[in-house]
Amino acid sequence: MNFGVIEALNLLGSLAFFIYGMKIMSESIQKVAGSKMREILSSMTSNRFKGVVTGFIITSLVQSSSATTVLVVSFVNAGLLSLTESIGVIMGANIGTTITAWLISIIGFKVKISSYALPIIALGFPLLFFNRDKVKSWGEVLIGFALLFMGLAFLKDAVPDLKSNPELLSFLSRYTNLGYLSILMFVGIGTLITIVVQSSSAAMALTLVMANNGWIPFELAAAMVLGENIGTTITANLAAIVGNVHAKRAAFAHFIFNVFGVIWISLLIYPVLGVINHYLTTSQGVSPYTDPTAIPIALSLFHTSFNITNTFLLIWFVPFIAQIVSKAVKPKGDDEEFRLEYIGTGFMSTAELSIEEARKETALFGKKMEKMATFLEDLLSENKAKKQKKLLKKIRKYEELSDQFEEEIYKYLLKLPDNTLSAASSTRLVSLLSIINDLERVGDVFYQISKDFESRYDSEVGFTNKQEKNLSEMVNLVKKSLSVMAGNLGDNYSSVSMDEAMVLETKINDLKNKLRKDLLKQMEDKKYVIPMGSLYKDIFQGLEKIGDHVINVTEAITGESERDLRETQDLAQ
């Protein structure tokens, strides 16, 4: 078997083909993803058990867990499935892939999706010439789908052909007598072989050849099958390379699920294989330990029972797995890249659902603005020029994000047909438009304050200790008010109260008035440097403006007015 430069380039080209198909498909799905598609997928995966059934059915039909996991990753990337929903589907795919193993073991049949790629392209290509954008996007979806699986087929053909040259693995027979160490070694070998041949089915075929030739015993063949469960997760992770952070988390969840299962079953492998041996001996009269012809059925039985048991054990911990992958896979660049996570760019047929999606996106917008207070707080206490520049750059980036969020949410909301909205939803739409405007203004004011800090750094004279302490107190109050605002945006609007927000707004206003009086007194006594005094005033007044916009957001959420509430309180007193 030769594997030189040309073969290596073929392998890289196949990988690029696969990733490009994934990219085209994912972007096209995002274009056509309307609320109906979301509703269908949501109903199919509304709880973890439905997700498992969905994953099992899809994988049983297409006979490829790789195909299912790639589709799941693309749906997560497009925002059609949440991370928690995707984990359930992936669990079902792991059970569904055992159907393939049984079909191969019994009748040697497996559907090759790649063989339908060209007819799919033939159907999708004419759609590219339609004037309607949605029809054109569906054509791109079909072509992307076909390219993805053509790339996967090329990838499998481009890897070293171990399947046709199993003798290359005969040397492994020297490592079969190391006890439990052999089990662990062959789990690793099964993983590597699956990664190399890019097919768990091909890896299973190699395992059967090695067992039939007497190179490895039944228990080590089972260990290789466990390794193949880990190796097959590489396909989803390849698909996630061009995906967003949510796609990467879904792929990593697949990896965690399979690896954890392999760990616990490896510890119990001898008693589990003993049960399978006993079953086949009593029911079929053959033992996989002594009769090589019994190994295919025994391995399929082992594979199926393992995946069903592993799913049953871990299905109760789906939220916990989601938390782990969310912490492990964090957005690049400190989550400073603009990305809509909840609303789509396609046709929206259910306006009521679209309002809810816009509300979620607005809540995310609020959290971004909350982060700006942390940057400003760090900027106030940072003395190193390099870190100061980094913080200033972050604030500028988040101000740009605020502009993008406002523009995209605004355009999304304006597409909603007024005649299909209920009175409550119409009111909610107006409040959301008001909220995103105030949030964008928060970003603007933070950016202007950062420019004031930049002017301070360029000056040889700094703030006094008392001024820095006062600004720190003001920033802390604004930070708390933004935290309350972010919590209110993420809560059910009907249950939000203005009480806590009002208390903080009052404190911010009172502190601003106090600082202003102190500054006027210092001016009268000529105890301050004019340039620094002016910057100092601009900063605390800017922070008070942020407080005003923050209370405006809570007003829009509750439908109450700060002025009306204050008048009511005054009358009560």
C-alpha cells in the first residue's frame, strides 16, 4: 500500500470538499429556516426521549450515524435545534447505527447516500435560477447536502486502504496476551482505525477480518468496537469546524457521550461479554470464544446492548452534559463576534413565535451590554498601558456589536406582518423596538466614556484618589443596574417588577447630583485641574445617562413609567 504526496493531497482535498459541503449546507439552511421548520424540529425533540427516538429513526433510515450527526450539527449551527435537543438526537443516532451493524452482519447490505448525490444536484441546480430567494436557497441546500456526502465518500476513498490490506494489522496479534492492558490498547487501536478509514462500518469489517483470521480473540474485537464508537465522533467534529460555537458544543457532546460510555463498559467488559457468550451458547449452541462464525452476531449484540444501556444511563444527565460542553467550548475572541443565536434570516410564517425569538435575541443583546460595565470597571483600575489599550479595543468592539444587534433585530421585527399579530404581541413588538434602541444607546455612551478615559491616558495629570473612588462607586451602581436589566430581559416580561431597578436608578441619580455639587464647590475653591475636572464630569454624567437608558428598558418591559411610579410614591407619602 503506497501513500505518498499525491495521496496526501487527495486526502486533504477530500477533507476540504467535505467541509465546503458542510458550509454550503449550513448557510443555506439558515436562509430557508422559517418558524415552521423550527416548530417541526422542536416537536420532534421537545424532550430528550423524543430526541432519542428521532435520532434512532433517522439513523435507521439513512443507515449512517455519521450522516445523522452531521445533520444534527448543521441544524444546531443554523439555530434550529438547541444544544440540549441535539444531545438527545445524537444518543438516538448511536442506537440507530447498531441497525447498520446488524444489516451488515446478517445480509451485508448498506445504503450509500453518496450514490444519490448527483441526482440530488440535478434536482437542486435548476432552483438556483429562480428569482425567488427562498427557492434559490432550497437549491443551495440540496447541492450542499449532496456535496457534503460526496466529500465524505471521497474522504473514505482517500484514506489508507486498510480494509483491502488487513495483513498490515497482523502484527497486532503480538499484543493480545497483556491482560487488561490489551483491552485498553485495542480500544485505542479501534479509535485510530476508525479515524483513519472514516467509517465505523469499515472499521467493524476490519475487526471481523482480524477476529476470523485468529489475530485477535473475541474480547479484543469487542474492545476495538468500543474504540470505533469514539473514532466515529470525528465526523461530527469535522462538520463542526466551519460551524458556530453551538455546533462545536453539539459535536463535543457526542464525543463526551461516547467516551464516557466506553469508560464504564471497559471496566465491566469481561462480565458483559460473559453474559453475551452465555446467551449465544444456550440459544444458538455456539460460542464466540471458540467459533469465529459466531463473532459477527456476538459483536452486533454487544454493540447494540452497549449503546442502549449507555443511552438509558446518560439520558437523565442531558442538562448536565450540556453544561459541561458549554463551559468547555467557549466562543472565540471572548464572544466578541456578532452572531444571531435565536432569530433566523428566512421567511417567518408565525409572527407570534418570531416575537419570542426576538425577545430572546434582545436578552442576549442586554447581556452583551452588561459586559461593557465590567470592561469599564477594569479600565478604571488598570495602570498598564498595554492592558488599557486591550480594554479600550474591547469596548469599541462591543459598541460595534450593539449597532449590529440593533440593526438586525430591528429589520427582523419590521418584517412581521401587523395583521397577524395579537394586541399583546403588537404591544410587545413596540416595546422591543424601544428596548433595542436604548440598548444601542448604552453601547454608544460606554464608547464615549472610553474615549474620555483615552484622553485621560494621554494627559500627564490623572484623577485624584477621591475622584477615582467616586467613579468606581458610580460604575458599580451602573453595573448592578445593568445586571438587573439583563435579568429582567431574560425573564418572563409579565412577572418583571420595576422595584429593584427603581432603587438603583435613584441611587445613581443621587450620586450624580452629589458628585456634581462637589465638583462645583471645588471649582469655586479652585482645587481642581480644569482638563481633568471636565473629563471627570463627562464620565459621571455619561454613567448617569446609561442609568437612564437602563431604566427605560425596564419601563418598556413592564409598560410602567418611572415618572408615574414616582408620582404614585409621592402621593402615598
